[in-house]
Amino acid sequence: MNKQYLFDLEKYNIPIIKSIRLSYSDIDKLESLLDQLQTRTIVVKPIISCDGQNTFKIKLDEDVNYRKIIIDLLSKQDILVQPFMESIITNGERSFIVIDGKLSHSVLKIAKAEEFRVQDEHGGYVFPYTASDSECQFAENVVRKCMRKPLYARVDVIHNDQNQMLVNELELIEPDLFFRFDQRSTNRLAQAIQNILNSIKTN
């Protein structure tokens, strides 16, 4: 999924991780653009990707080959550059599954040792999680900002150092909805689908 949508969410006052989109034409001014992030540890990822593929954590003062990594990625497509959030290591990433506009259930994803990516493909761990009222409202509000109401969505959130919630991803296309952590969640989705079918019949 094209991560350009993050900037669209930002226009609707949804807080996201500060992000810069870079194209191959930006190579000559790479350093000045990276300075805008005001950090020396960044995350770079393709603008279209999934499961943490080709996503790198780069320490600009230590990784002497960081330009090569970025240029190699840019040779294939645009990239997204973000400051590395230490909280992904200390507090993990929370995923809020929203079905038919309402929070269904939540999970907490933790990266394995010496890793920052929380996905299963990279050895991450997943645990059931109980969302607070503010987290529930936040996730549902993110989904309400979509141009068309999705039947289901997964809102991935990271907290910054001030404990503010920031959207890391909004997953709409075949995301893992972690049904295994809530036995009633499949019934919620089935009922939402049935409601749509019933509305079609009556129309």
C-alpha cells in the first residue's frame, strides 16, 4: 500500500510520525532534507511496501554506507524517511482493529532482541492488549477520516517520548487482523458483512 496516505491523514489533523518523502531527484540535497528530521537515527522504507521489507534503521553518524542504502532504494521507487522512535523498542507498537467503525480488539507487538521491526516475519512477538478509552477513540477517529468507510481496518500506533499517539500505519488491504486474540471478532466481521448484504437487498 502506498504510504502517501500518511500525509493525507496529517492534513486531517491525525498525528503521524514525522515523515519526508524522497525521490531520486532529491539525492543531491539528501543531507539538507535529512536535517529536517532533527535526528541522527532514521528509518527508511519504500513508499510502497509491506511486512517491513527493505526497511532500514540508519545511524547517520555511524553507518558510512547510508547514502548507498538510500540511493539503492531510490533507484527502485520513492522512499519514506522518518526519525527512529525509541519507544518501538521500549513500548512496542499497538495495533487497533476496527470493524464497522468500532474498535473490536487490540494487540501489542514487540520486536525481538537486536531488532526494531515488530512483524512476525522479523521475529516479532504479539500479545493481547486492552485499549484505553483514549486509544479506542483515537483509532476510531483515524478510520473516520478515510474517504470511504472501510469495513475493517488496522490502526498501528507508536507513542512518542511525550506519550502522544502517532499513526505508524493504517492497514486496509488484507491486513492481519489478529482474530486469534479475540474469539468474538470473526462474528463482528461476519455481522458487519451481513448488514451490508441486507442493506443491498432492501435497496
